[in-house]
Amino acid sequence: MQTAHFSPSPAGIQGLVQAVAHAPQDERLDLALSPAQWEVLHSYLVPQSLGSGQLLFARGAQDRSLYFVEAGSLSVHLEDDQGRIRLALVGAGSVVGEGAFFSHLPRSATVQAGADSRLWVLTALRFTELGNRQPAIALSLSLGLGALMARRFSQRRRRVAST
């Protein structure tokens, strides 16, 4: 597997903000955040890079982290005895991991980088801290994730891709 060659952006969260603004409507994470609120959210996120083909998480994993996609693409798939079945391709401006993030259940699918990818990670613990310290931002994030999940569930081919 290759490793990603992304370096931390001097602009901080601006790459993610731009990716969200330009993402296709059906996969966009619509957040009603001001630039100052984005900067606050940024302080709760950890950057992560994946090389093409690198595994983010496997089906059944107990991790509850939420992953915001700034650049690249992630393949969401199941594996059966005949190989992989791709459920969805998630690109810049969207998220993966929302199912386990909210449900506290194991991951429902495997996710790996389809191309070199730059992500921002929000752990469940950091989200709890965000909710305690910045409830308006946590509420906006929850509503944005809920809207995205509703759109995914309304699309038959994407319904099972909520990880």
C-alpha cells in the first residue's frame, strides 16, 4: 500500500470548509456554521491522511469516530466469500462513520481510501466535550449529520452504506 503525501495545511480547516461548500448536494454535509464556529470545531478535530488502498476501518470495528473528508475518496464496501461489494464512494465534503458514531454499534461496513485522502477525525469523546462547551456547534453538527443520513437512507443503493 502507498502512503499519502499530504502535509498539514497552513490554512487549517479552510480546505474542509471549501470541500463542503463544493460537494455534490446529495453527499454534502450542510453545516450552518460561521467562520469563527468552523475554527472552534477545528480545535476538536485531528487531521489524518490515508494512502490509496489504505484501510480506514473494518466492518465490525468498535471505533465510534466520525471522519470528515477534505480531499480524496473513500470506498465503502462489504466483503463476502466472492470478494468485495462496493456500496458507495464518499468524496470530499462528506463524512463516513456516522452510523457507529450515533448508534454505538460496531461498524457496518469496511472503508478504505480509493485515492490519497485527507480527513479530519472527531472522536466520540471530543464530540461530548464539544457538546458541553459549544452546544450550538454540536447541535448544528448533529442536525447536519442527521440530514445527510436521511438523504442516504432515502437512496436505496446508499442506505446500507451508513457506517
